[in-house]
Amino acid sequence: MTAINLTISLPENYRIQEVLQYYGRDQTGSSEKAGKEGFEKALWIKNCPAYFAVHFRGIHADIEASVDARLKKEHLKLLVESVVLRVLGLSQPVAEFESIAFADRVLRRMVRKTKGLRVPQAVSAWEALVGSIIGQQVSVVAATAMRSRFIKGLGVPHSSGLHCFPNPVTIAALNVDELRKFGMSFAKASTIHRLATSIDSGAFSLNEVSTSNYFEILSRDLLCVKGVGPWTVNYTLLRGYAFLDGSLHGDVVIRKRIQQLLKKSMMSAGEVEQWLAQYRPWRGLLAAHLWAMS
């Protein structure tokens, strides 16, 4: 095992509540768990089980990390720092959105209460994608329970006791009926297996490419997969890539919050989509602020 410690600086207005909520969803602690001042998460590093813990301390975050393998400490430190900075959303240009929101008559009051909000990230695009599929058309409680069973059943444990999220190779080696044992519908299990098989064979990739139209291409490719719709794509892009302009107009909570914000009793998904369009390229980040509305 190789272990390291490091400290990173946080913006003065950094909000920890969204991160703790996101990483505290699973009360069983299958792959992550959160407390009042930080959270822990298992992940893969160099195809080996690894782990990091973040402890928030004012405008700093102290990080402990380890990998169940021998790596150079400086190399591990660079890898962990990169993951944590992304997970905490520290590179997201939230000030640009806030300057627009504060000048907007409708958004001003809401964003004043949620200033500094960043979108917590999954440790990998694959984990974000599978989590999005599991969460389709079910409650957060049901999705969390299903995801927990899936991780504990197929994930690889790190020495911390937390399980690393099942990778595409593991899923591709199974059949759909084996995936259904964790409470998934046939449709969800088939979609996850289809994607895992495509990734394992090299026919499909979730690796980020630095091209201007990458997210457009990825969205189109994902929508071609049976069982993947616009909500799944946009939620995956938001949580897996910090793409802040996905339109989550199909999200039930987002629709209710917009109705509340606009003081309307009813809005269709199409009306919500049209309303969100005026806030491009910040629709995904706006959705996060709407989720955080009191």
C-alpha cells in the first residue's frame, strides 16, 4: 500500500453542503460516506483499489489517500489532487454565472442564497453514467438502495472497507439476469450491460477529448444507445464531466422549483426547456442552484 497526505485551498465562499449531500446519499457506506466535516470515497487508481478522505477545515481541505499498490508518492499525490480538485468542482467558472444571475430579476434572490455553489463530481464518467441509468424514473431512495446493492455485489473492496465502483470489464463479463439480482429492471440492466460491453470492446469510449464539439458528439453517441434518453445524457455530462449547460428540463424536481420560482401552478417539460434556454451556457449549473433552493 502507498499512502499520502496533502492540503488544498478552497475559495472563501466554498459551500460544502452540496458535496456532503452528494457523497452522503448512501447511508450503508458501500463506496462512499460523509460526515459533518468531510467525506470518504473509494475509487480506481491505475486499475488498483484506492481511497481518499476529505476533511474540510475553513478555507482548506485536508486529504488522506491510499492505493492498494506500490506507487511513487509524488505520482500518487498528483493523481489524487487532480481527482479531488475535480470532485470538489474547484475549476468550475461559477463566478461568471453568478454575475449574470445577480443581474437577472428572476434568479437574483435565489442565487444570493446559494452563492458559491459548485456541482460535485463523480470520480469517473462511467460511475456518473451508470448512476444516471439506475436513477431513471425512480425516487432517490430507491436509486440509492439499488446502487448500493450493485456496488457491494460487484465492486472490489479497498483496504478501508469501501468498495470501488464496478468497472466495465466486470459488467461485460456478466449477463443481464445477473445484473437484475441487484433490483434493476430488465431495461436498466440491459442498458448498463450494453454500454459496458461496448466500452470493454473498444467500440465506445467515455474518455474526455479536448475538442470544441466533444460534448455534442458524446451526447449524440449516448442517445443512440437504447435505454439512454436526454435526462440521462445531461445528468451524466453534469456529474461526470462538469459540463454546465445540459438542459435538465425533464427532471421532476427542477420543474417544480421553476414553477415555484415563477409562481406558476403548472408547466410542461417543453415550457421548462424553453425557459431554461435563455440561460445558456449555464443550464446545468442553474439546475444545481434550483436543487439547492430552500
